[in-house]
Amino acid sequence: MPDLSELEKTLGVEFKNKDLVETALTHRSYLNENPRFNLPHNERLEFLGDAVLELIVTDHLYHHYNLPEGELTNLRAAVVRGEMLSVVAEELGLDDFLLLSRGEKKDTGKARQYIWANAVEAVIGAIYLDAGYEAAAGFIERNIIKRLPEVIEQGLHIDSKSKFQELAQEKYRATPSYKVLSEEGLDHAKQFVVGVFVGKEQMGEGKGTSKQEAQQNAAKEALEKIQ
């Protein structure tokens, strides 16, 4: 692994327990090829970091945006979604430090972005355990919460499902339905592919780490086709 001190400078955190940050950067596939490696993979830290991220973003939204619950929920979902976190990972250069199998290193598509997003959550979990809530909040504010103005400006938080339902009822006199086309991954790290249908015709397809996120992305694709 490259010198972690460079990554610590980028993250703005100096870890007391270096094993935590190294664990955060260890993908399950690496252990399959290196069974004698002395640290676990990052999925438990990812689980913790996901919860810490949601809490800190929720706290910020509650205190800075006087909006109804539904709009706050949509804003939170937009700023913590996998695509946004993968951009954060890329900007931080996490890929240079990730421990992956040879096969995973070759994959540069959506699967790699998914790994990047999970690594960001794992890093948040590591910061929280090593340095506490305030340090985790500082990292999240510098790298994730700062994207809220961009989310609002680009309308990334708009409820695509509601908007598509209105347009579908107006144009086709029908209510859209959603179907899970596939799902993969462990229980706490599922990746869903959902299709949105008007009658028997598939109008869009979306991916997400929850069925709700995948439905929103499917509706968004459908909106782009009929608008």
C-alpha cells in the first residue's frame, strides 16, 4: 500500500490507529487472494460509516434548511447516493490506496464506482472510531455537505417518481409500476436494478443501493425519454 501519510493529508485526518484506515481501504476480494493478510475487509466499517454519514447530513439539513420532511429526505438521498460518493472517492484519490483483487483492479465501470462509494463510507466509519463525531462531521462537511448547493441547483433532489407518475397519467392515462429486475451483493450492501413500466412497456431502468433509489433513477430515465 502507498504511504498512508499522503492520504491522511488529503483526508485532513491523522489516524492514531493506522489499522482502521487500512481496513477501510481493504476490499473483500483482496482477502480472497491474500488470506494471510492481518486485517479484515471494510464492510463493517462501511456499515458504521453509512449510519454516521446519514446522521451528520440529517443534522445539517435540519438546522440549515427550513423545509418539509419529504424535501429534506430527498435532499439527503441525493447528496449521499452512491454516484455522489464515488465522485468524492475519485477526488480524494482513494483508488490509489484501495486493496483490491487483480480482477477488481481491472474493472473500471459501475462496479468500481460502487467500490469507491463503499470505501468513502468505510473511511467515515474509521474516522468516527479513531477521532470521534466532530472529526467525522468535519470530513463530511468538507467533502460531501459542500455539494448541497450543486444538488439543489441541478434539481438532483427532485422526486422523479412523483413527477413521472403525473406525466404518465396525463399522457398515457396509466399509473407506472416498478419491478426489481435484478439484485446482487450482501444484505447490507445490495445493488438493485429496477425497471419502470407503463402497462407492459418498460419506460426506464435505474440502479441503486436501495429499491427506492433504483426506482427514482428508473423514473428519472423515463422522464428524460418522454419530456
